[in-house]
Amino acid sequence: MAVIPAYGRDYKNAKDAAAAWKRGDDFILADISSPYDGKYCSCRDFPQVNMEVRYNKKQNLVFVRGA
């Protein structure tokens, strides 16, 4: 599953994007196969799932393990 930063936030590098996910910032679920596509989420909603966190205007991604 992939997530993108919520509220117009963006990150310049993978380290900042991964840190934001792990500290519990809000993201938007970006998975068209899920009924929750477009909903807000954070690491608290998916504590055991590896996520793809998009950053740099959705051009890059970093894989983050759980919360």
C-alpha cells in the first residue's frame, strides 16, 4: 500500500518522509484497489504493514516498516 502526505505537506528526502510516517503524521491512503482509497491514515492505523511513502511531489517513494 502507498500513502501520500496529507494537508499539502511534502518532503524533500526519504529520511524526512519516513520520520513523518513513524511519528504518526497524517497521510492519505493511495490504493485504488482498497475501499479506503483517499482516506486519512497514520502509522497507528497500520502498525504491522510495510508502507510505501511517497514524497518529492509524489515522484519518489521510500518503504517504511510498520510503526
